[in-house]
Amino acid sequence: ASELTILGIESSCDETAAAVVRARAEGGVARGPGQILSNAVFGQEDLHAAFGGVVPEIAARAHAERLDLVVRRALEEAGIGLGAVDAVAVTSGPGLIGGVLSGVMAAKGIALGAGKPLIGVNHLEGHALTPRLSDGVDYPYLLLLASGGHCQLIAVERLGSYLRLGSTIDDAPGEAFDKVAKMLGLGFPGGPEVERRAAEGDAARFEFPRPLMDRPGADMSFSGLKTAVLRARDRLAEGQGGLYRRDVADLCAGFQAAVAEVLASKAARAMRAFRDRYPGLAQPVIALAGGVAANTSLRAGLDAAARAEGFAAIAPPLRLCTDNAAMIAWAGAEHLLAGEHPGAVSARPRWPLD
Ligand code: KG4
Ligand code: ZN
């Protein structure tokens, strides 16, 4: 077929999501942008907030409880029944295994009941292909995926061919934002609140490290940065008996500036490596994905780096950058439109892209 309507299901972390996406192909290659008929997401932040992070057992139970509802919502919003869907795509890894299993089992039931093919999708591939769904970006392009669980600079060469140019060697940047928020008593998820506090702060007051900056390559590290913030916090608290609002703002601003600089400079290195690999591209593209892409100052840093390197920077709308099922439906559609036959679907806690 050269046009497909796909139901996507995602439950690998703390969003229970379902979406209906229509995709078409030319010459066996999907052509974006896709038509998003619905994109339903039930978040779980409220369930995990008290624990300062995602609790796998609670996440799995919430997914199991709400997967049927979110699928119903997605079909309703799309205004179609299951009969009008050509196939079901589900995240089958990587992720928290309880959530992945819940989604896979729900999808198997739906596909079996409706007599539709089922395709298992790699969650990271969903993120990687999002710029094609949202903006119709052509292969090849460079992707920076920065979320609570991942940090990778990937050359997306073609469907199924992903070359990792750099990745974090410890924490993901979103994880670092969340941990810094926790140590400053700012709640979960921490990214948005750290960004708000940073806006009132002085980024120059604390000198935080820029890890791995002097090393060649595009690998990143954020764990030492997090520890440096912790030490600065303890020094202040000891010296003056507590933290003032001003201190929290300055710590957030200093931390955020360090993350922005590391991401921008490592992304610039990846852009150079990408250009060496594809010297003939008239307008190379770097696209952002992952929840951390919401951060305005990180975006600004990346935009500046892209301009300096002659790249166009593309940031899909935030609801497609954070975890969602439209990206899973799209990735499934790309595989099916390329003529692949769906095989057995099993849940995989680990599943690297390359
Ligand atoms: O992609 P995402 O929704 O979920 C996964 O991790 O897969 O990303 C969530 C992460 C959290 O760690 C959150 O703190 C971070 O993205 N985040 C931000 C901002 N908004 C969300 N980090 C920095 N600045 C933000 N404005
Ligand atoms: Zn994700």
C-alpha cells in the first residue's frame, strides 16, 4: 500500500499514549509530514511526584489501568473505528519493562481482536524519525535526542540505519535537571522548574565544570556537573545556615548554562562529523527531540551553534518531542510502507538503536 492509517501505542516510561497517524509513501519510502488524526497522552506526573522520580511498579499499574481508555480516546478523536485502521504499532522497547509489557499485551489483544497486523517499534527510533513526521525532513539528518532517559547525537541515515556520533557516558540531561531540582527542593519533573528559577538567576556566580569539553568526539557527561551543584549547595547551606531564593536561582542558572554549553559544543562537533560524512548536502539539518528540547536557553544555544555550522535547526512541536504515540505510529508506518512484514513482537528492556 502507499497510504496507511496506523494506531500507535506507547507506554515505556510515564506517559500512557495512543495516536492515529496517516502516512503515505513514494517509491517505497514514507514521505512526511504525516497526518496526525489524534495524539492522546495520559501523564502520570502526579503519581510519581511524591517520590521525586518515576516508580516502575506504579507506572506499570497505571499503564495497565488506562491503556484501553487512551486507545478509545485516540480513536474517538480521530473519528474512526478500529476497522478503518490498517495496522497497530506498539513500543516494544527499550524502557521500563512493566510498562512495555502492558503496552505490548494491550496491542496484541487489539490487533488480534480487530484482525490487524501488529508491528513492534523501538521507542528511540520513534524519537529519531519524529522530524519526518512533523516537518517532512528528508534522510539523512542529524538528531539530538535529549530526554530524561537518553542523550544521543545520531546521524539518521535512512530507515533502519542510525549512526551514533556521541552520547552521554553517565546521566541524561533531563535526569540531571531532575536531580538538581530534587536537591534544591523544587519538585518533579525538575526541568521546567529549574528553567523558571534560572531565569531569575546569575549564571556567572558559580563556576561549574564543562565535563569532557576538552576531549575530542561528541560524547557528553552530566553526572560530575550534578555533583558540583550539590557541593556548592552544601557549602552555601553550611556557611549561611540555609539557602535563599537568590542562591537557588543562581545555582539553577549556573547549572543550566553549563548544560547548554556542553550540548551546543558537542552538537557542533557532531555537525562537523556529519558534514564530513555527507559533504554534498545543500542544507544539512539538525533536529531536536526529547523533553529537554523544551528548554529555551538550551534551544538558543543549539540554534546559535547550528547557524555557525551552516545547519538548519528544526524543533518539532513539544507534544511530539516528549513521549507520545504519534511518533510510534509513524515509525511503524515507515517500516510497513517500506514493505517489511511484521514478525513476532516481544518486549525488550534494552534495545540500542545502532
Ligand atoms: O522526553 P521526555 O518527556 O521523557 C523521557 O525522558 O523519555 O523528557 C522528560 C525530561 C525530564 O527529565 C524533564 O525534567 C525534562 O525532560 N525537561 C526539561 C524541561 N522540560 C522537561 N529539562 C530542561 N528544561 C525544561 N524546560
Ligand atoms: Zn522518550
